[in-house]
Amino acid sequence: MTVPKFLLAWLLPATLLAADEPKVIPLWANGAPGFEARRDEPEQAKDYWVRNINNPTVTVFEPPKGKANGAAVLIFPGGGFREVVFSAEGVEPARYLNNLGVTAFVLKYRLPRETNSPYSLQIHPRQDAQRAMRLIRSRAGEWNLDTNRIGALGFSAGGEMLALLVYSPVAGDANAADPIERVDSRVNFQMSIYPGPLGTPTNAISADAPPAFFVVANDDNSHVGPVIAQLEKYRQAKRPVEVHIYAQGGHGFNLGARSKLASIKDWPQRMSDWLGDNGFLNPSPASQAGK
């Protein structure tokens, strides 16, 4: 059947829009272990936040065609474990990283501090973080990723999830029936923005801790300490680390666009510089082959 030209012209924009929609991938096909019955409960979303997350997912944001360099970043938005600040600390950082050629994955995770939550702060954030990284690594070939350049970025409570992931990676189980469980959850580099204390190690960090980049404002009183603590542990372990402590900025300045402070507005450029200086933005053969 021949489709009339006027109908093609009407259909084409919708088709292109659908193709450009970020893909959403559940961490577990049948729902989170032990909570499968809650898989189909609808999320609540309004303005900048998402709540009632019972089926954790990653949303995939790919760079513009021909720009991908093989690097990838798993993003943990903040929200105090009561909500996920999906727009300002998920979608916006993902698009920023896309412009650098980085494939970004934004995690919607379960919320232990939400009213009447059945989830444990000590168990489920770590479980979601580890599973998300394992999922990305298990499908690295699909997105032409360099498995030596898969990092993570966390904001506030998301920075705490990042610490739980970085300092307690899990090895792959070669005999697991689930192929995702056969892959490890290691992080090649971390970027933590005004993180809270959860997950910050009390003991020395390992001699192979991933290179780290931290940002916090000095007037963000409850979040300066976790950054300084991690800086000291990195220095003791003689691991690469860069820290930016701004005089002002408070908490929750996201990518800085809403701030009146020039230093806060420009902090993402410092992250971009750090990624470039450490070679994380160098194109890989796999990414070039996927063009």
C-alpha cells in the first residue's frame, strides 16, 4: 500500500520523536527481589521529583550521533531518600554529559525514607546501585562502551549511594543463571557532588579506589565533612583526587544554572576539565566503530 505524501509528512515527526525518547530499562525483569508484587505500582511524579519507586530503572541518554567516545556515567540524583530529583540532578546532568560524548544512565531507586516505605536504608540503596552498574557493564557492547571508562556521578543522597557502590563493589558470579549477576559492579571513576555521610568509609580505602572528583560549598555545613573525610582517605591511600570547596553555594545547587554565584554556575566546567585531563573523554576504538 502506498502511503500518501501528506500522511508521511504528518507521521514523520512523531516517528522521529519516538526514536529520540530515552530508553527505560528495569533493573530486574520481574521486579526487585522480594518485592516483585510491587513492580506494577505506579510512580508519582511532579515538577522536579519522582516518588513511590518500587520497580527501579535506569533511563538511557545517548550522545548525539557521531559524538560518543565510549565513556559512560551512571547518575544517582539526590532527594534525601524521600524522592528522586530526576530532572535537575538526573536528566540535566545526563544531557550535559551527552554533549561531552558520554553515554549517561539515570537511576530511579527505591526510597527508604519515604512515608511508609518497606525498604531499608542499609540494604536497598546499595542493592539498586550495584545492580544498575552490573546491568550497564553486562550490556556495554550494546552501547559501544569502554569497560575501563564506566564511572558514576551522585548528588546529595545520590552521592551517598555512590559511596555505597564505590567502597563496596561486588564481584561477578560466573555460575549465576542471570547474566547480569555474572558481571562485577566496579566503578572506574567517581564524581560526588555535596554528598551526605552514608557510605563514607570509616576505615582506609583500597589501594585501587577509583579516581575521584568532589564538589561542595563551605556553607553547606552537614555535607562538607563527608567530602573532607573522603579527601583525607584518598590522600592516605595516595589515590588521584580533586576537590572543589566553594565559599558559598549552600546545598542542592544542581548544575549551578539557578545560582547567582559565578563560581557555582561554572562548576560543571571543572568536572568537564577533570574528565578530559584524566583521559576519560578520549574516543575508544569501540565507540568509533559504532558510528
